[in-house]
Amino acid sequence: MLEKIRTLATTRFAQVILALIAIPFALWGVESYIRTSGGQEVIASVADEKVTVYEFEQALRQQQERMRSMLGKNYDPQFADNPQVRSSVLDELVNQHLIFAAAAKSGLAVSDTRLAEAIIGDPAFQENGKFSQTRYDAILRNQGYSQAGFEALMARDLQRNQFQDSVLRTAFAGSVPTGLLLRALEQTRDVSIINLAPEQYMAAVKLEPGAARKYYDDKKSEFTVPEQVRVEYVELSLDALAAQTPVTADELKQSYQDNLSRYVQKEERKASHILIAAAAKATDAEKKAARDKAQAIYESVKKNPAGFAGEAKKSSQDPGSAQQGGDLGFFGRGSMVKPFEDAAFALKKGDITGPVQSDFGYHIIRLTDIHPEKGKSFAEASIEIEAELKKQKAGKRFAEIAQIFSDKVFEQSTALKPIADELKLALRTSGWFARAGGIPPFNNPKLAQSVFSEDVLKNKRNTEAVEIAPNVLVAARLLEYKAAELRPFESIEQEIARRLAREEAGKLAKKDGEARLKVSREGKGAETWPADLPVSRQNAGALPPQVMERVLKADSSKLPAYEGLDNPQGGYTLVRVSKVNDAPVVDDTKMKSYTQRLEQTLGQQEMQSLLAGIRKDAGVKIKKELIEKKAN
């Protein structure tokens, strides 16, 4: 279907085809892609729009994947259990529905042609810079979308974006506010910093006798090693289930044949053409005149093939390709109108043929290159196919096996080995860990809480099967337990003394710093300052945010200006601002860039203001208990 849309994407043909045979995308609405099994429960109401639990969980999973991709090994699996995160995701979904409702009410609509263009132009669906139906189908299949459902969603997104753009484009930044922004961001200040560290004052500190012991007695909780456990556990995951799922040779072969287009790239051809236009409804006389002209051009370029590109620029009536010497790029079968395709695929490289008649007129075609069919053989693709089939089969069985796993963990509550043996899962042993977790998979709060429950610690029963990630369940059983233990004072006396001494040294540093600041402000001292460094709002150098904040707040009407502040690492920081350098003269390009930045900010503020108004009128209702229920 979409191959037709791809036809001569940069040529006049594309424009005609998009207009005449644009895909009849059926706008079935979001419900067409929402699967059932409880997901239809409404978590928020937005005017006539409904946000379902399924839609919310889908959005939450997508946000999880984005965070996992960004943070890598630092990603916290419990990200989705954070109430603030869940509320934020739902709030964004509500905003999207508000925008969609406003867009629909305003009469904005997305045509089939616009939708087709968006899909064709999306790099995610392209190979070698051109739309690939095979890639499109594979991505939709892997993401679990039907074609109609995905295209309905994309139409909604385009409609929303169209409405948002109409608001964002109304923002206007005049020369005065842009100039103020520019001066603020481009201005630099020459700054010198003195850090008074606690270590500089340690020699002057004398602790009271017994200070360390008193601190220990008052703060025993700080020096108590929390209770710890060591457990055995079993993990059921989709990947583990897939690993033990058999796939027959016949299934591999059948999948290869069913999805041959994924593994084999069909032959593609590259051609140039010269079009002499003649509409399908043209008179016989008009068609004859066009054909005669095309015939004359054909005979000319046949004699002088090197002049084909020049003739195309001069004579071709296809504005999309004429300036490229008639070049249409590479295309496969099904990409061109049939008469053109039949002629092009009958040529040898370098051949010229014509005139070839189509609904657009008469073509003189020159074949310039051929990409022969290529791809993976069955043997080459079999490993990939096997992994995919295993995962598909496991996916169908996972819910059933997960229920068995959960039931067995509960029914055979004093042992995990029988469950591991029955389901062919590994029985693993953890290291020591505390209630706060810290080691995977017990850095999952739900699992850690379950392990430290009374039923596990005192009754020696299995934990429940806890879902620690999508399609991953874990059950654990206690092996050893260590009660919380207060560290002996003698083992940490020196550590406490050093801590108290540093605290006292920090107080001395602050006292000294405040005195030196007073003297500097009065102009009485002769402080030795390091060399000045230029800093700005856009480039703070190595200055911490709290120091930079003081630099910018310093009174620039009387220089040098002095500031002082507590250092978060201990001690005190002195700041001198000796000079303020106004923004340099900027060129038109930079001025334009600042204007765009300011207009973008103003547009976003306008959108937020508009959403607040729409939200108030729409009477948004959110079932907070569903967010909390899913998080617990």
C-alpha cells in the first residue's frame, strides 16, 4: 500500500499520486489499538476524552525505556513506582488529550495525504533515505500495533502538533525584550574566589574531653549496622522462558518464507527520464503532438547519450526531476506506474527507451544503475528467526507460567527448589543485604520489603512472586539473618573525633570568612585574591550553582563587590566581583537566534496558559487511587 505513495517521492509524479491515490487511512481512534484484559478502566476523564489505565501504563513504560536508555546501569528499576513520576506521566497524557480535544473543536483535521507524507518522511521507516514498507511493517509488528491503529495514533499526533504549532507561532519577541535577554546572557563578570576549607583550621580545634563519647551516646542510630539477610531466590523472566522454548526446523523455514521481504532486498533500479506531459483526458491531437516531441527527443539522446541530463533540464516537464538531469534515484518493483516500471525493468544498464506512455504523458527513460537482489540466506537468518520465534512463543505462554509460578510459590511456601526444578529455573543465592536493598534484584523496594516481612523472617516462608520489571517475577526465601548491631565505641572513636573536629574547624572557617568579608567591604583590608576569571550565565566555569547565584546578585553599581556564603562541603567561600563586561556587539545571525529562543519560551508559556484555561473548562477528573493502587 505505502509503496505506491513512495512513487517518485521528489517528482511531480509523487504530487499527483499523493493527490489521486492517497491511502484511505481509517481514523478509528485510540481505541483501535488498545487491547483489553482490564486496560479499559478509566483513570482520568478529560471533557469527552477518556484516559484508560492501559494507555497510562503504555506511556509509563515508554518513559521507563527512555530513562533506561539515558541512564544505563544507573537506571533505577523502581522509577515507575515513584508517585511523582506516575502523576507527571498522567498529567502529560491529560495535556495531550486536552490539546486533541481543543484541536478537534477548532476544526483542525489531518488529511490522508498529510498522514501519508508524514509516514513516508519519517527516517525510522526509511532505508537508504527512502521509505521501506518492510521496515514499516516490522517496526509496527515489533511494537505491537496494527497498521490501522498506528496510523490512527499518528493522525492524532499530527492533529495535536498542528494545534500546538498554531499557538507557538503566535509568540512574538520584539527587539527590546530580545536585547534585554541578549545582554543578560552575554554579559560576563570577572570573578575571584577564596575557599576557606575546614582543614585549614584543624590545628586550632580542641575538643572537650568526652565529646566523642557523648556524640556516640546521643547518636547511636548513626552507628548501628542495620539488620541483614542472605536469601535464595528464583527469577522467572520472559527471556529465561524463551531460552527453554523449542522451535522446530519447519517453523524456522516457514517463518523465513512468510517474512522473506525482511531478509531479502529485491532488485532495485536507478533511472533518469524526460517527461513530455500529456494528460489522460487530452485530445488525440494533443497526445500526438506530445508523442512526436518525445520521439524527436528520444532520437536525439539515443544518438548522444551523454547529453541526456542536459536535455532533461531543458525539455522535461517533470519539475521535480528536471533540475537533477531527470534523475529519479533507485526504486523497486511496485514503486512506479506500471508502464514506466515495465519499461525500466526490461532495460540493460545504459540503455535508453521511449517514448513510454503513462497517464502523465510520454517518457524517455535511461537506466543508469542496477542493485541486484541481495539479502540473508535461510542459514544466515536462522539464528535471528529462532530468537524471535522463541520470544513470540514464550510471550504467549508467559502469563500462564507466571500464574503457575505465583501459585506454586504460595502453595509450597517453605521451599523454592521444587518450583525451580519444575519450571527449569536457576535457584540462586544472594549476598548479604539490608532492608534498603542495594544489590540486584533486591534493590527493588517491593521485593526488599517482602523479604523483610515477618512471614519470611520469623515463619521462614517464601516471599510472594514480586514483579520487579515488566515480564520479570522473583520469589525469595531466607537462608541467614543478622540482627541490627551497634558498632562498638572503641572501633569508631577516632572516626567520630575527626568528624567533630572538622565540624568545629568549619565553624572557625566561617567566623574567619565573615570577618574578612566585613573588612573587604569596608575597604580596610589587603586580601590577596587569586587571578580573576570571566564567568557568565551561560558559562559558569567551575563555580557551583550557589556561588554563581551570589556572583549574579552582587551589586555591580559599586565595584569591586564582595559576597560570602557557607560552602556545602564545609567551610566558607569569599567572592569578589571586580568587573562587569557588557555584551559584545552581536551580528544578525546571533540576534535572530536569541529572538527564536525567546519566542520559543514565550510560545511555551502561552501554551501552558492556554492548557490551564482549557483544563479548568474541561473539568478534568483523575482517579488518584488507581495511580496509588498500581504503585503499591
